[in-house]
Amino acid sequence: MTADRQSQTLQLPLIALRLRALVLALGESTKPPWWKTEFMNETGLRYLERLYPRTALRAAIYAAGRAASDVHDRAVGRVGVYHLFRLPESLETDLNRSRENSQETFNSAFRAALGQADKLLELLTPLRGHSKADIATGARRLGTGKDMLTAAGFESMTAVYHAAFTQGKPCFPYFAADQPGNRR
């Protein structure tokens, strides 16, 4: 494994966690909301802090993420696809092992932006890199499972979400799972 590839692999779980948090907060705050949860706002986080004082944000991401996963599954299906809330198992494992304190700066900026869609979109912008996306509502295939496990895959997914929230149109980017004999 090259140093560049190893660095990218170490960063993907943090990128995925940040992207999930931002998409969840934006999805709750749009009119109409993409999913009906109330964990990704100041009130929801304060409630969870009483139950999970050290991991309230993780608990909020998990709880709201379950609802978002159901919405994404209805839009793109459950079998043979990956999306932001249903990642390949290896990436989910790495994401769950990542430490909360490794992103203190992001957490405080995220917390300050809650409830303000324009501020949340500003936090989303750097994650999309140089990728741009035209908006198309509904499910949108971006590539294969191998594509998803790259920084470029997450940048293209972020660009689709950014365009969708900017234009107020629900869009659900996904990647087709790699299957034997399945070629593009």
C-alpha cells in the first residue's frame, strides 16, 4: 500500500462521519424535511447529552442516520448498492473506530451551524473538493463500490448533496456494489 493510498484510507472514515453529520442536519432542516427526526439540532443534542454525555453527537448521528438510511433505501434499494448511510462493511468498521476527539474543530463549528442551512452548506463545501454536480431528483448512481472507497467518490457524493440542498430537491446518490461478472 502506498503512503498516499494509506493516508486516503485513514481519512475516509472522518470524511464519511463529517458528511453524515452535515447531510443529516441539512436533511432535518429542509422544508419539507427529508426524514422526520429531531436529533441534529441544539435541542436534540442537549437531550442526548443527558443520556450520553461524552458521545452525544455520535448518538445523534446514529439515531438520525437510521431514519436517513431507511429513506435512502426506499429511493435506491437495499440490495447491491451502497450509499452514505449504508457503507461497505470495512468502511463502517473504520468509521465506528474513529475517535471523536480527532475532530474537535469540526464538532464546534458544526454545533455553531446547527439550524442555519447556509452555515451548514459552508461546512459541506470543502468536502466536495473540485467536484460539481447538476441536480437530478431521486436516486443517482455515481459509480461502483470501488469508486466509493476513494476520496473522489466522496467528493462526487458531496457535490450531489450540496446541489440538492442548495436547490431544495431531494437526491440520493449511491454506488452499485461490485459483483462478480458485473462490468460497467
